[in-house]
Amino acid sequence: MDAVEGIPPAVTEETEAFWAAAAEGRLVVERCDDCGAESFPPRGMCRSCRSRSLSPAEVTGRGRVYSYTVNYQRWTPDLEVPFAIGLVEFPAHPGVRVVGRLRGRDPEDVRVDDEVEIGFEPGPGGYAIPSFTVVGRGQAAGQAG
Ligand SMILES: [Zn+2]
């Protein structure tokens, strides 16, 4: 995938740090200087106490699939289907959930609670966008829901 179709992100004062870190392969969220809550996507205000005193915090460690969807629709002629998109959360970063493609496993074999590693892939406009590699089966495997 060389040329990536789509609309490039609108980089704002609030999201600048995220995109700069993404270009370096680092996933960065906002951490509140007052209460410590972490927020994503960046919005310049704490989701918990509404403080505007925020610092970038790097998300490290593995994440878990909180929810996912499998797309079968070939929206553009070059799009390979099916593919899975997940909402990923991080045990060490409560309250943070990030959307991205789930790779490394057959899309139809992805499950809630699967373990993922953080990565990035080329997105529209040359921006690096979050992408996750499924590396393990979570505790909830086999359960309904
Ligand atoms: Zn706060």
C-alpha cells in the first residue's frame, strides 16, 4: 500500500503532538497535570476535571481489543476486504481507547480481549495512523459478546 486514499487529518493545536509522535512510531495521549486522567483523542481539555493543563503521555505496553468490526464492503477498487478495525484499550492507561486496523490475524478470527501491539501504518496525506497487530488471545476468548 503506497498511495493511501482518503482525507488527510486536520492537524490542530490540540492534535499536533499526537501526529508528531505518530510520525516517530509513538502513541501519545493527553495526561491531565491536575488529576492525572488520560484522554484520547486529544482535545485540549481533561475529560475528567476539565483542566486545560495537559501534557503528552506515551502509551506503552500491549493493548486489548475492546470492540471491533469486520468490513466486507469494497469502498474503493483497490481496497482489500475483509479487514478488521478495532477499538483498543490499554490496561496501563485507563480511559484511553484508540481506533485502528487490526492486523496479524484473519479478520474473522479476531475476538474481544485479544492482545495487540501498538504500531502505525501510512495513512492519507502521508500521516502515520495507529494500527495494531494481534499477538495473543485474551481471557474472554470463547465467551459471548
Ligand atoms: Zn483532570
